[in-house]
Amino acid sequence: DGFIRGVLRSMARARHVHGLEPAAIFAIARDRSGALSLTDPDIGEPVLLEGFGASNAAAFARFLPSSTTAEPASGAP
């Protein structure tokens, strides 16, 4: 869980640099290809977790149901 702690510390530091309150809820999502990202909604830049290796991405994947995906916006209902 050291990887999770490191990523969250980095994101907390980014909040500090942007002048935001330290308390935040981060969003984790899996896209259609299976790639995981972690985003601070107040900053908006996602951290693409696969860039840190499959085992590190898996550390975050355990927090999502296996069928969770982020759906791209579309005009269709």
C-alpha cells in the first residue's frame, strides 16, 4: 500500500500548490479499455495508473467492482 500512500500524498501536494483545501474526494475510474485513472475533481488532471506498472494499478483496482467503467459522454440517452 506504499504506492497508494505515495500517489495520495502527491495529489494532496498538488491541492496545496493550487491553494485548495486539503480534504478531497478523489475519483477512480476504469475506462472501456480497462485502464485505471485517479482524478482530483477540483484540479481535473487524471493520474493514469497503468503508467506505474500493472501491480501498482492493481493496488487501486481493488477499490472498484470489476465491471465499473467510465462511460464517455454522448448525446444519446
